[in-house]
Amino acid sequence: MTAAALHTPAPDAARADPRLIVALDLPTRAEAEAMVERLGDSVVFYKVGLQLLATGGMEMAADLKARGRRVFLDWKLHDIGATVEKAAAAIAATGAGDLLTVHAEPQVLAAAVRGAAGSGLKVLGVTVLTSLSGQDLGEIGYGLGVEELVRRRIGQALDAGADGVVASPQEAAVARELGGPDFLVVTPGIRPAGASMDDQARAAGPAEALKSGASHLVVGRPITAAPDARAAALAIATEMAGV
């Protein structure tokens, strides 16, 4: 599947922007399924993360795919190469996802790419979590600042043959510059005008992130915690329009 194929909406989602990925970071599968129903034709792409994984996330991902939706499996795999390769192969074999995240370390990236080879599952390297600031990296023990570390990890993702990276809006331009036009740059930390920053240290608005180089935007609470989730999704799609 090409990067362009990821931009093709499902037949019943003509009003959706396929660059918008809604994060189903909800406590139970039942709540996530209810959210999908509320969003209806306003969303075509969903993120299934670790919280949902423990409560039937893989089964729900397969169901979403069967219903013509796209799925971002945000597992952030991180283990020895042999384990990551086998895990990526097993995930790819289910056909339940379009995108899969792993931590952007050379051995992990290369292993995931090998495991997913030929399946159509796209591997993304997570550069630096959007909740982390430069001060946080220093406390962890990194000697590099955020942008320098992101640059290094983008290069490692490219060397490993990964399809793209997850990077904050502040590093989307760097990812686009280094990765080129077909590189996937999936950007969390999106906060539309007036939204709370929550736990995001490096956030931006939808249009700003796209102009910076993002190919896809991941949005959670500004949609899922809104009084009218469908209206919130359509409002963000409107902000994205024309970019």
C-alpha cells in the first residue's frame, strides 16, 4: 500500500479527512465502539493504543478494518530484535492495521521492517514522545536536545527502511525535510484553538502541523471528550481543509 492509498476515504466517509486519526484512548472496547458510532461518517482513521489493547483492542481493530476503516496500531514496540520481528510479523498477519509504531532505535526499527515486509503494514518509528521536553530528556540521561535527537532518529528510521515516523508538530518540518515527500509523518499533540494542552509539552493546531510537514494528525481528547464528538471532528477537518 502506498502513502497515497492511505489518503483514500472509505465510501461512506465522504465528509471525513483521511489525514485525521482519532485516538480511541478509552477505558473499554464498549466505550470505544460507542465513540465510533457517535463519530459516524466524520472519521475514517482510528488509533488503537495500549489502553484499548488490554480490553479487546486487536479484535476491535480487525472489526474496524472489516467496516472499511483504517487503523493505526500504536503499540510502540520495544524489545530485542528477534522478538520485535516476530511480533511485527504476527501483527501483520492479522491484517488488522495499516500503521504500526515501534521505538525509533536502529535494531528495533530494522526488526519491525523485516517482520512486516510484504504485508502492507506500514512501520513508523517513534522519535521523541510529545509529552517530553528537553529538560525531561536531560533527566533521562540523553545528551542531545529534542530536535537533535529527533533528527538522529529520523535518519535511523530511513536507514532501516521504515515508512515514516511519529514526531511532534515542532519536528514535523525536520521529518519532512529529511524524509522527502512520500515519508509518513504522523503527528500527535494536536490541539485545536481553545483546547487544553493536557499532558502535551510540544503541541500545535491542525493547520499549523500540516503546513509544517505532517501527513497525518492524531487527535484524542479534543474530540473524544467533547460534548459533541462528531461536531468536534468535523470542526478539526474544517481547520485542515485546504492545507
